[in-house]
Amino acid sequence: MNISLKNIFKDIDRRYGITYRRLKRRSRRSLIFCIIGTIIVFYLLSKLIPHQGTYNKNIHYDECLRNRLEKFSHDQEEMNSIFNHEPLQYGEIASLPFTGNGYLGLSLSSQSQIQFLTDIRSPFISSGYSPIVQISSDTWEASSATIVQMKQGLVRRIQCFKFSKERSAYVTHLLYAHRQRTSLIVQEIEIINPTENTLDIDLQQKSQISKTDFKQLDQQDVQFDSTKDIYLMTTNQISTRQNNLIIFVIITNKIIINSHVKPGSQEKQTILTVVKFSSLLAKNSLSNETYFQQVQNKLQQQAKDDMSDALSASSLRLLKEHTDTWSSIWQSGFRISRSLAPSAMNGDIINRTIYYVICSTPSPIYELNINETKRNELNQSLFQIDQCYESHSTLIGEKLWIAPGDDLAVSQLAHLWRSTLSRKGCFTLMRSGANGVLQSMLLSIGGIRFRNHHLEMYLDPKDLHRDMFFRSINFGKQYHVNISITVGHDNRAVIDVSVDNENAQAYACDAGCLDPPTKLSPHPVRFPVKMTSPPTAILYITEDFEYMSQLKDTLHVKEVEIAPPHAHDVLALHRHGHKLGGLPIIFWIALAFLIIIFHLFLLKIVLNEMGFFKHTLPTYTRARVL
């Protein structure tokens, strides 16, 4: 039987047409209200929920500061520099702008004083003296930010003085404790005024801070052949808690207190401060006036000699000496992929902690006054790594990664690290100074242990959720090992190992060492992450092929299998800050909102048809067909 399509549409209209027209008239207004409500909710969510991103995209900075910080943004993205606005902006981690060379330390904080490190096993001793120059203006509105450049050992404060919304003058204040010249502190103040107004600023130096245990012994003006400037030399005495005393001499140049920078011009001041201090002296030594005077005279002469040497070098040369030394120390390092999980520790916190510890540790290998025999001996000790590091990874030790709030807290943090590493077998390695301490910290982060003939990496396969890279681990006869852990697309972690010398004789195997040893080269060699029963290291490296071949017979493992892939929600938490995958949280909230609105709208339609809502509708009369 043939059914006409026209008759079908007529039948549908006869049965459902009335209902459709009713709903169309009733729901038009409700639909408009729903759309408007949805738009409002979306707008509020976009404002209330913080977005993940770089500082350029999500924070509204002062335009002048933003332009000045732009040149350091790459280092910040690489987590080698830390920005702190004053006050702090959203997403910034509070970090003390501290600098030190293992003998002297201080920060750009207004309350900071020069700290003496008389012994690495003892806390800092405050001198009661601050050479830091504070810059201010009574006329112009100021904004500022500090930068800690961890790879260069520098701290900066950038201040902008606003004349108008479009035009600002700015001041860059650079501070560092010189790494090679251990008695030297350098400040460089550069003032640039590109505006059409004169910039009037005040420069203040608190210098001596009154303390009950502080006593000034002598003060005199000194002059050097290389400059016409007058320098102030003060000799001071300070008592310590151990009923001892320290004599110290400070030489510094006098600053220009008021500065008037003309439109379209710039000025620069370099403030050099030399500090020489004695070892701890017993208070009864004061009774021996001859000895006491000899100590003063010796320190004064040493301070004059050091200042004369510093003045013979340009400010660019001093800066290059310092940054080159820090770059050499940082040849070894650690990198970890950024995690967005709550309370996760990222590379900026790790690098900041390492930086503070290195600032509090001498580096005699690079000092100018050390003889070559001693330097070679210290270099050799960097490869005497046996028994370091004997414990689990320090990444789980919360106290080791706290943010110091002042100079004394930096000292306490460094002392905690040195005590931890020393008690875990790294005492010999740390004797070489900052380089040895850095190597020890890297070994502790990776759970890397040195035995008599091999290296082991003890990390739990279940914890390898993030990419890690250990750079230039000292190993063997004067060469280095690079170890990379990467989480692939299949959610499994793999290990890549390489050495920096083509002639190096080094071999590696994965957990259990059941497979034949693989020779290492400058090209990375990949190993799977395996789990064993009982648990063993996930990686072994040695220089002896025979030793490595026999190692599997001494491990006594029952089961060896490739580690299972990590759960998707765990990786999503690190990569996206939540367990919902790559889409932002606002998407899922919006989707849930739309689903709820749809079901409420559908419920209203059903209730209407069941007669719960009474409405007077116009009568509809179907035309009769005669």
C-alpha cells in the first residue's frame, strides 16, 4: 500500500502540532533567560578561577617594571631566576635576595647586615654593619621588584619612578659578593631618566647599626693611587655568643647622597666594599695590647691591598670574574619538569635552595690566592665519591626546602644541608667546597649512591611521575655522567644515560642487571624502568665490565618486570593541576552547568504536560475538510 508523504506530515501535525506550538510560545522567554544566565556564569567563572600561564599573560605589571623584567624572562621560565615584586604578585614565591661567597653574605633587604662565615659548621655572625644603599624619592611614585639570578650569583632591585602613565625613570641596583675576591662586595647603581623631567632621588647608606656588642676601634680616610676618591676605613670589634670576639676592617667609598638626573641622561655609581675579619679571638687576648694591635694592623693592610687590587680592575672585569666562576660551579645541575599539582616542588624552589647553600659555602678552587698544588688536590677530591649518598631522596624532606626569611635563616638552612649530607657519607666530597656540596646535593636528590666499584640510582618506580635530568655527575677518572628520566606517551618512565667523554670506559645496566652490560658513550643509551622483588636500584653504572657482568649474581632478585604505566589521573594532576585531563577546569564546570540547565528545562516541559502549571491558552480549532 502506497503511503503519501504529504499525509504523514499532516498526521504528525494533527497529533503533535498543538503541543509544539504551546511549548514554543511558553519556552521562548525561559530560553532567553537561560542563555543570559549561562553567559553571566561563564563570565564570573573566567574571572574567579586563576589561569595557569607565564607571568606575561596573567599578571598586570607596572609597564616600566614589565619592560625592565622582560630581558630576564627567559631565565625565569627556565627557573634560573626568581622575580619578587614589592608587594608580591600572584604566583610569585617569596625569595630573599641574598648573595654570598662562603665568607661574606648579605641581602638587598633593608634590615640586612654583612654576615661573617668563620666556620662552615657554625652559623653566620652578624657584623652590625650594612653597606646597602637605599634609593628613594619624595617627589615621584615608585614601584620596585627584586631578581635573584641564581646561575650568575647576582641579585638586583629594579625601581621605577613614574612621571606619567607613559613615562618613567628607572634605577637598577646590582649586588654581589665576589666569588674569587672573597673580601669584596660590589654594588652598581645605574640611574636612567628618559623623561622630560629632572629626577631627584636620595641615596642613603645606614652603615653602622647600633648594637650593644659592637665597638668601633678606629676610623680614618684612605686614598689609593688609582683613584682620587676618598675611602673610609673603619676598624671594629664585635662580641659573639661564645664569649669570643672578632676584629674586622671595612673599607668603602663614600656615596653621593643626593642625585639630580637631568632629562634624557643617566648616571652610574659603583660602590666597592672590602671586609677583612679575624678568626675567633678569646676575650682575654685584649689584655695583650701588642698582639691586639698587630691583628688590627695586619687586617688593615690586607684590606688596603684587596681594595687596591679591586680598583685596578674595571667593573666589567669584576663582574665577568664573578659570573664566570658561578657558571663553572653550575656546570653540574638538576632539572625537573614543571608540575601544576598543589604543593608540588618545582625547579625554582630546588635551584633556590641549592643557590642559598652554595652562597654559604666557600669555593677555594676558584680563589685567587690559592696555590696550584692545593687547587689540584681539591679538584681530585671531587672524584672521591665513595659512600655518598647513603639514604633516600632528599626531595621528600620538607625542612630541606623551606624559604628563608632572613640572612640567619639562610645560615640555618645551609647548616641543615651540610649536616644531612655529612652524616650520609658525603664528608670527603664536600671538602672541596661549593663544587663538592653541589655534587652531594645532586646525588641526594636522585637517591644516587656510590659503592666501591659502581654507582646505583635508588628511586621508587612508582614515584617517577615527572621528567628529571641530572647533569654532569662526577664519576670515574675525570669524566661526568648525565642521567635523564622521561615519562613517555604510554605513561611509562624510561632512563637515558650518557657520558661526556668518548674515551670513557663506562657500562650500565637496569634493575636486576639480567641483561648484558651496555657501554656508555656521549650519545644517550636508553633503559626501561624495571621493578624487582625484593626492590633494588633502577640503574647501575661502573667502569669495570667484568664487575658489571658478575653483579647480577650478587643481587639475588626473584622477579624482574617492566614498571607498569602510571595512572592517567596522577599524570594529569602534575601536567594540568587537576585529574580531569588536558581541558581546563572551567570547561568541566561549564559542561556540568549546561547539563543541569538542560535537565531542569526538560523537567519543566514534563511538568507542564502533566498539568502542574496552569496556563490559559488560546483555543485552537482545526479546519474541517469537506
